[in-house]
Amino acid sequence: MTDNERLALAETALADTAGAQGLEAVVFDRDLALTRFSRGAIHQNVTESSVAVQIRALVAGGRVGIASTNVHDEVALRKTRERAVDQARMSPAPTIPLSFGGPAAYVPPEAAFDPATAQTPAEVRARAVGTAFDAARAAGAWAAGYVSTGREAFALANTEGRRAVFSSTDAEINVKCIAPEASGYAEAYDRRVSALDVAAVAERAARKATDAGSPQACDVGDWTVILEPPAMGELLHYLLPHFSAQRVDEGASFLADGLGKQYVSENVTLVDDYRHPLHAG
């Protein structure tokens, strides 16, 4: 689908606003591929394509309901709208009523879409896996992990006149090398599959596995730990839901004690910037 076709589908989903004060439709168009490997062999190669429509309905009191479908004819879209409206009517009144924004301009991230990555054949991922195997064998270890490529596109329309579209691609490699006495991990991510340095990632994982020597048990206590970017990123991934304004308002976040309280060291700064070149979202 093109951006215009996705936007047209979103607008079709808004065709009838009966029972709702406002509607929002988002089209999610995805092609995802994953090649997983372990102990010198590819044991899984899967691809998934889907186009789903999510409809959000707003009713009196700022209550909202959400329903989705992967069938795109008028009957399926009508039934999905009706489910969203019914859910909104049965939902509790929120402490902060929801409202839909009107027309707005957005600046997309630079170079978010790479046509070659969107059409990556399985052979490209298989060659990357072979490179990882070579690096592991050279270090006297074996490797496991995955190589993935994908394309995602979104189109949003609401009854207040807001329209937005966005397309992106991504490629990722994850390698775990297991040596006789230790293991090592490395990963890489980019919008372009051609930018992944598979050999460097695999060699890093292998080097960590072999350089570890003979690990020893340590005493229980307080230890200073230096986290690599992948480890820190995974930790933040688990924390991100706590930064939701809704969760803070509902008391479901550890930040709900109040703004202005110091939660972390002053040398920690978190910034949410969807246009940052390293942002994976």
C-alpha cells in the first residue's frame, strides 16, 4: 500500500460517526522477517505481513473505546466502529477527559525508510548468519541469535481533521557466542540492512566470551556495575511505561509520588526525541 492508500483506508473507517462524539482511525501496515540461528544452523525463518485498522471512539464525558480489525471492507469497518463505541460507553469516566487534536504538521525523522531494506530477501539474512558462524568458530565458540529486517507504515485520520502518515524500515542483528567457560553478547541496529557490520558484531560477542577467562563467583553485596548500551536500553525499555502521563495520573507509575522529586542521580538525563537518529521507534 502507498501512503495515500493507507490514508484513504483510515478515512473510510471514519465514514459514520453515529453514537460517537469523535473517531480516530490508525492503519498499521507491516512486513516483518526474522531468521533465527543456533549451533551452526538456521532453525527458524519466518515472515509476517499484516494490515490492521484500529478505531478509537470518543463519547460523552471523554470516555474512549478501542477496537481493531484486519478485514478492510465496509461491513468489517462498521462493526469495528460499533465495538469501539460500545466499549467507550461502558468504560469508566476518566479523571482527564480525552479529546482529539485537530490538523497539525509533523517533521519526520531523516532517512527513516530504505527501499532495499524493505525488500530484503531471506538470502541476505542467511549470509549474515554465515558471517556470525565464521566469527564464532574462529574463536572456538558457537553462536546463537537472530537477524531481522522489516518495514512499518502508519496512517492516522480523525474527525477533527488531523492527518498523518509515516513509513520506516529497520534491520537488527543479535549474537550470543558461547565459549567453554563464558558467553558474550553483542547487537546492532540500523534503518538500513546494508549498514549492519555483521562481522564486527559477531567478533565482539566472541571476544567477550573468550576474554572472560574463568569466571568466579562473587560475594553478595553492593557492586559498581558498568552497563553497556544494550543492557541500559533494555532496562529503560522496562521503565518507559512509567513515564506515561496516564499512569502517573492513575498512580500506576513509580513517579506518581509527585513532580519535583529526585529519583536518580543528577548526572542522568533522559530525553524523548522521536527524531533522534538512534531512536528505534
